Amino acid sequence: MSEASNAHLIGRVGGVLRALSARNDSGALTADLARDTDLPRPTVHRLLTSLTEEGFVDRDQSTGRWFLGPELFLLGQTAGSRYDVTHHARASVHRLAEATGESAFFSALRGDETVCLIREDGDFPIRSFVLYQGARFPLGVVSAGLVTLAFLDDTEINSYLDRTDLTHRWGQAHSPDDIRARIDRTRRDGYAVNPGLVVEGSWGMAAAVFDHTGHPAWALTLTGIETRFTPTRQPELGALLLHEAHTLTQHLNTPGAKPGQRR
């Protein structure tokens, strides 16, 4: 097999594992993963079968659903000493949930996506469930994806928007022109607002957390129903997010934090 073929195969394996991680709580059918990865169903089944033999994937024989396997858990435990920063972020997420009553989150930038790592719900009884632990969204989608994209440099933003069509899955509100307009507002305010663009009535706000090079590597988010994110309350929520994001940025970049590489 040529180097190009090997790289293509590895890319497919990575895509299947990422898609499975987003459905791991309840498991995924082969058809689900084929749809999520835009790969033929027989190809996905073949990859999953090979991954099962290595322990990277497990299958519930009674339901046919696939789950991430035990070998990934062991590898993740080993990698955690370099890349896991959630123990630093939990305090910020807790304070945001407690102070606002909303659901608070911590997400990480991975490639062209943000991945939700922590969720803590506040005491307000009505919640949004667009974002959850393990959820992945492309840059520019949901408030974490928007704020992370907004604080990349212009060359990276232009390259991403030139090669990525978000409208096919996420609608015309995610056209390049609309995203650029939201980037301008995010840079002006310092925080991003998602006014129910993914699920109507489910709003979110986010602030970026930066690594030691000044790149946005993580994000803190608040989500809830539209009536909790009124124009008069947004500056208050934004100030809380920015305060916690600044505090966490400083903490992660102090000697000994060792948050690992951005990508």
C-alpha cells in the first residue's frame, strides 16, 4: 500500500473514531457512522471490525451498537498526563454555573472542531442540551466554535472558510459572510453569542482561553433558553465568561500546568 493510501486509510479510521465518540453514551449503529462520516456503510463496517480486533472499538452483540473500546481508555489515561487540562478548568465551569444558573461548559480545539470536555448544570430548571460532553462541532458553529475561530489570525480564518462549507449541514446562517459578521462582533465584544442558530430557542455565549503562544485553544461556554440571554443580560454574562477565561488562561500558562500542544 502506498504512503498516500496509508494516509487515506488513517484519515478514515480517525473520522470513524471521532464520529463514534460523539455517540458513545448510547452507542452507534453502522448506518449512523456511515452517515456522519460520508463513507459507504460496508467501508465503515470493515473499519469497525478491524478496530474491534485491536480493542479500539467494542460492540454490543445484543443491539449491534458500537462503542469506543478499552484500549482507547488505556491510551487516553497515558496521554492524559500531557493533554488533560480539565482538572484546571472544573473550578471555572463550576463558578459559571453557580453564578448564572445556566449550564456551563469547557471545550477544546482539535483540528477544525471544538470538543466539549466538561458540562455542569446550574440551578435554573430549564436547560439546553445542544452541547454535551463529547459533542463535536466545526469551527464557526455554536458559540465555542465561533469564539475559537474569531481569535485565530486572519490567514487561518480565510483558509478555513475557503475550504469549508458549513451551510450544507448547518444552514444559510452559517454562510461565510454571516460568519465573518459574527466574527467581527465577537472580536468587538470579546465573547461570542449564538442566537439559537443550531436549535431554535437554545442560546449560547462563549469566551476563548488561550495557550502560551496566544492562540485560542479552549473555550468556556454558557447555554440556556432564549429568555435567559436577553440583550440586557448578555453583557453581564459576557463579563463573567471573560473573567473566568482570563483567569484560566493565566492558570494554564503558569509553569507546571503543562497543558500540552494545541493540535
